[in-house]
Amino acid sequence: MNPKEPVQFWLLVGASCVALVCAVISLSTRTVQADALLSRPAATTIPSPVLSPTPVVSQPVRSGRNRPADLLHGVASWYGTVFNGRRTASGEVFDMNAMTACHPTLPFGTRVRVMDTSNHKSVIVRITDRGYLYGGRVIDLSYGAAKRLEMTKAGVAPVKIEVLSLGHSSPGE
């Protein structure tokens, strides 16, 4: 038996164990999207096992002035300083303290009421940005809106969204 073989064998076993531990840790670690220096919001876990990351559209219900209100249930996230001062997809300058939001399909200028279903706090925001929302989230709120909903520490929250008024789509949409 070559004296180098046991050393090589144990080095291989040790390296494999380290790789396995790193894989387990990376799979079990929660990443909370808050204000990291990322090109887009980071992945986060869903706060409640009851929630589905896929948006669920409810049947329209009647609201003020006898018109249907569109309801959407899902998970909201937020974004802040990384994009503060940059232009949004609508052309407006993003103000992280304003009551605005990013939505993948609603026209710019649309006003929606977002209610955190875990604490029943709500805010009214205007859609000013467009983008991909990670994991089937339904809306990405500005820091100011997220702060009012008290969801900044968690990074995500279960929400119900009610469309109050539709905005005007720009010719590029």
C-alpha cells in the first residue's frame, strides 16, 4: 500500500463533507429581501406555510359606486435605497419613501389598496414601476409603503390587493 493513498482518501472524504455541509447550509438559510445591493430584489421565504407563492385571483366583488373591484391575494415584498433616485419603468424618479409600487401588469398610475392580511394594516399606492417579481409575488412596494404595513423586517408579507382606479398605459406598454 502506498503511504500517500490514506492521506488522499481522507482529504477526499473531508472535502466531500465540507461540500455537503455548505450545500445543506445554503439550502436552509433564509435570505430576507430588505435593502441589499442587488440588481433585483433577493429571494425570501414565504412567512406562512398556508400561503401559496402563486397569485390567486378572487371573484370580483361589488364596491363603491356599484363597480366591480379586482382582488388579488399573494405575497408582497419591498425595495428601497438601491433604487432610490433612479428612473422607474414609467419614467418617474423612484422615491423610496413615497407610496408607490412595482407590479408586473397593472398600468402605470393605477391606484391599489394593499392590505397585509396578517396584521390588517393597509396602504394605498400608485403603480410606477414594472418588473419581474421573484417567486410569483404579486407586488413590490416602496420602502415607505412597506414601513406603514410594518413588513420591513420580514421583507415579505401576505397581502390582499384591491384595484381602486386604473391608470393610463403609455404607448410603450
